[in-house]
Amino acid sequence: MRNYAIGLLAASTLFLGAKPAEPEKVAEETNSARVSEVVESTPVEDLESKAPAEAKEAAAKAKEAEEEERKKQEVAESKAKEEAAKQKEEAESKAQAESAAAEEKLATERDTIHQATPPIANGYTYVEINNNIPLFTNADLSSTEAWEDYGALDHLGRVTEANAVLGVELMPAEERGSISSIHPTGWNQENYSVVPGGWLYNRSHLIGFQLTGENANARNLITGTRWFNAEGMIPFENFIANYIETTENHVRYRVTPYFEGDNLLASGIYMEGMSIEDNGEALMFHIYVPNIQPSVHLDYATGLSWTDEPEPEPEVVEEVPVVETVVEEAPIETEVNDVTTVDTNGNGQVTIQEAKDAGFSMPIYSDHWLYPYMIDRDGDGMVGE
């Protein structure tokens, strides 16, 4: 019993003498113990892989977001391109429609103008049309590649429109051959003293031979008076030829004959020309040339003609007795109209080229002193037309 009491007293002393634990330290020790328990209960591999897995997940989400944004951008760009293409297509379609409308308007305007005879004062060889501005479209003037086209004859055998882009590459390198085999509608030839050279009609080229070298082409030859051909058309053809030879540029050219109703003889022609490379700065015209002959009446339905001018009486030459006289020989003087100065090869025949080289302009008419030395293949009283 005594020993039990001593033991109890010792235990009480130890208990009462021990320092109580601080609350914070107790909590810390408790948390540490818990962490230790968690660490001890968690595998090492899980602790090592947890951070990289989260990083991978975050990277995957970022990549997915980036891909989604790229797709959105691509969709937006695609829509923008589609919209731009649509706007461009609409603009081009509108421009084409406007161009087509403008060309149709020009064509309608030209058909209206070219299907009538404009007023023209007596004695005028031509009259300007549309302020002398041709009715070519942008498409008509879009190329400088030389070409020529002659419309088909109509149901009455009459010539129709002739078109071309003229250039040196189309000009002939040889003289014109005979065209006497062609008899265009209205060809009722007559000879009048009131017509220079006598013959009333020429086989007139819609597009002159000197411009394209087109010869005996029935679709390019029209019955025209000498005055119509020589005074109306040829000066403009010479103007075009000189421009082309000088500049080697190109000219858009169109000739449109006008027949009233079913007439076989054209009332006249419309001529349009415009230099392409300089946009008409050097050459541009739009004219109407009437098919008339001063002092001669024409029946345009048939091509028949008559004149009110009296034909001159043939000269009566009285025979004069020949009286022989002795005349001293005088030095032979060269006549002013000496064919030897033109006939360079001395064969007694003058070619068109020889006449041109001598300074004579074409055509040469039957009242010219050179005419008897030249060949008028179609018998129209004119050489080199």
C-alpha cells in the first residue's frame, strides 16, 4: 500500500510538472501529420505526373482555341473574297451591259442615219455627217491587226457594207488588173460630152484598190458616176493612203452604200474613217458622197440617164487644097507633152507606175494627153482609178 501511494504521488508530480502544448504548434503538428499521411498514401508517380498533365490539357485547349480562331478567320476571308468576286462580277457585268447598250445605241443611230439621203447643196461633192465623227464602237477600234471584209450581195444583187482595218500590209505591190468583167447593178453606161472623159459611169470600189489591192470583186464594186468617183471618193482614199504610207499606222474604215427602196443605182455612200493609234487625231471623218453627175439626170431605179444639154454638132472640116511649099528645116524642139520623158523603157506604152514616177497623179482621164499611151482595161475613160 505504501508503495502504491508513492507511485501515485510520482505520477501526479510528473503530470502536474509537464508544460502544456501551444495551440498553434499542436495544429501545425496535426497538419504535418495529415500531410504525411497523404504523402504516405499517394503514389510517387501521381505526384510527378499531375503538373505536366495539367499543362498538356491547357496547351491542348489553347491549340483548340487557336484552330477555332484560324477557321473563323478563314471563313471570314473566304466570305470577303466571295463578296469581292461578286462585286467584281457585278461591276464587269454592269460595264458589259453598259458597253453593249452603248454599242447598240450607236448601231441604231448609224442605221437610222445611213438609211436616208441627207440634204446637200448643189455643187458639193460631199457633206459631213454627225459633225464629221464616225460611229465606231470601242470594239471597232480595239485592234490594229489589218483585215478587210465585204458584205454579201443582197437579194437584188446590190453591194452592201464594206469594212476594214487598213494598213501598209494590205496595200498592193502590183498594178490593178481588169475589172471589166464585173457589171454592178444599175450599170447602163452612156457617153456624154458634158462628162469629162465622156463616159458617165465608173466601176467604183467601195474600198479603193490602192488601199487593199482588192480587184475584180463583185462585192466591192458599185456603179458610180465619174464625178462621184473622181471628185467624191478618190480624194479621201488618197488622204488615207498617204497617211498610212507616211506613218505606217492603221485606219478603221467603213463604206456603206445607200439604195432607196429597190433602186439598182445607189443614191450615194457613207464613208467613215478613223486613225487608230492616235485615236483619230490625224485622221477622222464621216461623210456622205452623193452619186450624181452635173448636167446629167439619173434614173436610180434602173441606172438609165439623159441630159438636157445639147450635144455639140460634129465639126465640118472643109477640104483645103494642098499647096506644096518649101520650108527650111528647123531644129526639132521637144514638145512640152513629150511621152519619151514618161515612157522610161521606150516601148511606146506608159504604165501607171511610170506615170506616177514622172509626177502625175492618178487617175488619168481620157481628156489627158497621156491617156492614149495608157491601157484603159475597163473602157471607162479612166486609168489608175
